Amino acid sequence: MNIYVLDDTSTVSGIIEKFESVIWNMQFFSGNDFQLIVPLSSGSLDLLAPDKYLVRDVDVGSGEYHNVMMIEDRKITFDADKGLMLTVSGGGLKKIVGRRVIWDQMN
């Protein structure tokens, strides 16, 4: 499985082919979330920046992207066997709707 990195919702800026672990949690009613663990490198730090989008190759069809996730958090960890690892997590595009702020209501 490959994971495409999108700069916006339509421009592919890179492909993640090698990763240690991926959890792609799809929810019907609540927001989706994911966790991706890749070996740390300068390329992975640049490619997996916050506010970029990820989509699996199985969710790409006929020019449309489904189940797109947004990178919200990154964490660097160390494993004695595997070395430095980058853990990237975030949520689905439904979370963007939850971020909205309503200032004043007018009747």
C-alpha cells in the first residue's frame, strides 16, 4: 500500500512507500483519525508537515480522493532496534467542520 501526500486537496507532493505502521480508523458518525509511523529522515520531516493531507492508494479512484486525512501532530521517538521514528497523526476532513468558530449571531 502507498500513501499519497497532498499539498492541498488535489495536488500530490509525494508518496510514502515505506512505513513501519499505519492505522486508518474510519468512523461513520464521528470523525476519522489516523496514525502513521515512518523512519525519520529530513525528507520525511519535510514531506509530512502539519496541515498537509494524506490519502491511501486504495481510496483513489477515477480522479477522486476518498477518506482524506489531515496531518495535525508529529512526534519523534527512538527505538533501540529501529532507530529514530516519526509518528504522524491527525484526523479526517470532518474535523475541519468542528474547527469553525461562530462569532456573532444575527436574527
